[in-house]
Amino acid sequence: MLLLLPYLLLLGNMGCFILCSCANPGIITKSNHASLMKTYAYDGVLFQEGIVCATCNVEKPARSKHCSFCDICVHRFDHHCVWVNNCIGAFNAKYFFLYLFTLTVMAATIAIITTAFLIQVVLLSNMMHGSYIDDHGQEHAVEIFFLIQHLFLTFPRIVFMLGFVILLTLILGAYCCFNLYLALTNQTFNEWYKFRRYRHSHHLTLQPCDRKVVYKNVYAKGVWMNLKEIFKSPAVLERKKKK
Ligand SMILES: [Zn+2]
Ligand SMILES: [Zn+2]
């Protein structure tokens, strides 16, 4: 059963990948422009009113951005993901999040199964109770360092893969946590990045006594509502806007 888990995760992962890369991220068109303009208020810091996209020739709604890769304006633009070859925006952010999450869990599961397999090999061979003789002819009880060395020499590919998968799990886990943080605080990656640049430029130009830039994220509505905003279906969003 445990061995089936990575395959099930792979299936879910592939599904999320396809949804993420094929779904409409939230393209701003002539027909939905008016309703998207009303979705978010301009905060006057990161998003100013009355800025027109030079390419699409429409006024940019708050939280939107023109993607130069896709050549479209995207509603609630997060980032352009080269991995899925699509923009991550209002409508496919949930698929991106699930994709990242399943990928992390998949890597972690493979790491755990491989470790369990190696532990089983060690236990079955009764290696822990043995001893070995070193270069100087002295006898030692088997300790953990010798064990890892022995396993690496016996199953070089498996141990090497395990190291790689553990590293991958850590990197993916960190990125997953960062995205979770953005989701919980209702920030897009674009806004997080823009704010950092904004803060940096203001630190340089402001007087020392005004150094502290106070910026309040006007889009945050509490942890639960922030999460809901990402996971509610576009259909609900569209319906609400039509009213
Ligand atoms: Zn545009
Ligand atoms: Zn794009």
C-alpha cells in the first residue's frame, strides 16, 4: 500500500501540472475588464490608479501585471512560471499550489520509503550486532558512520538517489512554505517582490527620522479568508462580478 502512494501522488501531481499549464491564469480581456477593475481597490503604494498597459491598451486593474512572456495582462498576477510555461494568476494559483504540494509530498514519500528499505536491509542482515576490523587490525563494533559507508558501497545508486531526493524535499519544502506564507498573508509573489524594492528605494531617499515605511497590505482579510480567496473556483468569482 505504501509503495502505491508515490504513484497515486504522481497521478495527482501530473493532473495539477496539466491544469496549471493549460488553465487560464486570469487573462484580462475587453469583456471582463470592467468587472476585474472592481475586484480589488488600488492601494496607492504598489498599485496606482490610471496606469495603462502600453501593449494591451487597457487601464491596469489593481494587482494585475502584463506578462511579457505570454503577452497578456493577468489578473492577480503572481509570476510567470517557466516550469509549467504559463502565468500563475487568480484562476490557476490553486493548481500551482496543489502541484507544488503534491511534488513535495512525493519527494518526501520516496525518501521515506528508500530509508525504510535501507533500514530493513540493515536489520535483516543483523549488521548492527557485528564488528569490523580496520586498517590497523583493530576490531570495532559497527557504528553509524561505518554503516552509511557500507551501504554506500553496497547500493551506491540507491544511497546517492536518497541523498538527492532528501535535498530535493528540503528545497521544495522551503519553496512550499514560502508560497504558503504568501497565500496566508494574501500577497502575490509580484507584490512581495515589488514591496521589497519599494522599501529599499524609500530607505535611500527618506530622511533618517522617517526611515520606517509603514505599509499595510490592504488585501489581507485574515488567514482563513486569504486561503479561501485562492481556492474558490473562478466560476464563483465570475458570478460575483456579474452582480
Ligand atoms: Zn497588458
Ligand atoms: Zn506569462
